[in-house]
Amino acid sequence: MTLGAAGPARPAGRTLDIRLLGPITAERDGEPVSLGGPRQRAVLARLALVVGHVVTVDRLVDDVWGGDPPATAVNTLQSYVSLLRRALGNAQALRREGPGYLLAIDRDALDAARFEDRVGEARALGISVDALGLLDAGLGEWRGPVMADVADEEWARSAAVRWEELRLAALEMRFDILLATARHREAAAGLERALDENPLREGFARQLMIALYRSDRQADALRTFSRTRGVLADELGLDPSPALVALQSAILNHDPQLAAPAVPLPVTAARSHPAEPAAAAAPRPSSGSPTATSNGDPSPVALPGRHSGQGPPRSSGVAPS
């Protein structure tokens, strides 16, 4: 998995940190805490997906035991909650309310929320050096596949798909910034890994072709196009987008517009993240984002205070410039 350039910074004074972007873990005062076995960790993750919202006991039992709970499931669930409260060191963070349980933590105490916030802030800044730092901070929250302990559970999949799509979109924006700052060799190294892991994502193919061409690797850029065309045909029965075909032609013709930008980016950008130009290729296929519900259903991820309508940042579609 292609992750960020550096790990997440830990703000001083954070007493509780619950992490879902990788194996389910938690820290208290900077020290790891034991979350017990797989089902006990699943209880915490299930509640963390809808922080601040009650999840009914019946729903928790169905989700944690896969729809076939034992007669002792409710009592076992109560035991899990008691052990989690002790591990988290705050009885009020995980409490009984009405027909179920609720996880009441600050937004900053959840890695997925921090990731979403940094990506949203980067998108607001646009293609700029400051945005690159925010993207690196957000991507640095990732440690592996989302909720790896429960990745096969149906209730975890929608959150995993959403966050993974947001991660890929953030990576595309990060590579756009590297290309815009003439760091094409650095971009090429990361893009080769990203495209290997996501061979159907035309955005990465387009960016890699530009980065390779600017690194005096025209033949490799053309091989990237041929490989992507083959994968799209074999896996999806599709041809490359017109934008990717046009980029291949520009590379063959040594179009001067493919050259790296001569003027460096400012540290900050006054404009918001620009929309993709018509010539830029949108990622194919893409995943939609879930929408909020109020019944404790994890489809969506009801994080506290999430940017309204933020959505995954689209690639700026760095075109030949």
C-alpha cells in the first residue's frame, strides 16, 4: 500500500487515540493499550464508525457475531464493553445510552477523522506547497488496510471503500503538486508503486507518463500507456480514455507543453483546488461515498464535525503545462 511520506504527528496532550486506518488499535497517553480479542476490537471499531451515535445492542450483536449469535451474546457484549472502558481509561468515553452503546470521543481522537480533516484542508488550499504538507500529514495516518482485523465484515466494507477512495484521491493530488513543483523524479518513484497497486486507475497512469517523460524516460512513459491499455482491455473491456490517448500522442511528438513548469509554485495558493480540465482523465472505476443515517448503521461513517459535502478531493488533472 502506498502511504504518506511521513507518519502522523501526535499533538501534545492527546490522551486517547483510536486508530482504524490499519489494524484496530488504541493508545492512551501515548502508550498502546490492549483491546482484547477480535470480537472485542470489533465492538470498538463498530462504535467508532458512528462516533456520537447510539448503536443498539441488537445491531452490535448481529454485526459482531455475524448474524448467528450465541445465547450468551448480550452478556458477552456487556463484558467486552466493560473491558474496553477499562482499557480506554474513561468510563464516559464508552457508555450505555437508551437501547445501546455510544462512543463519545473528540474528533481528534480518531485517526480517520484527522485524515479527512487534513485532506479537506489541503483541498481548500489548492495546488500548493502548504497543501503538500497537509496531505503528507493525513496520509501518514495510514498503517495498512482499513480495520484489517474485521475487513471481511459487511458492516466494515462501506467505510473501508470510502476511506480507500479518499486516500487514492489524496495521493493523486499529492502527485499533482510534485509535478507542479518540478519534482517529477520523486513523483515517478511513488507513482510506479501506486500504479502497480491500482493498475486500473488512469489518473495514476497519466501522472506517471508525465513524470517519466519529464525524467527523460520517454520509452518508459510509452510502455506505461501500453500496459494500462492492456489492463483496461483485459479487466474491464474498455479502451483508454481520450485524454490518455492524447497524452500518448503528445509524448510521441515531444509536445513542448509537456515540459516541467518553469515558474515554481507559491507557498500558498489563493484559489481552491481547481476542477479537472476537460483533457484530464478521471479515475476508472470509482466508488461512491455513503450517506448518513441515524440508526447506527455504519454505512456511512458518521464522524463528528466532518466537513459538510467535502467528499474525496478530485485530481487536479495536471495536464501538460
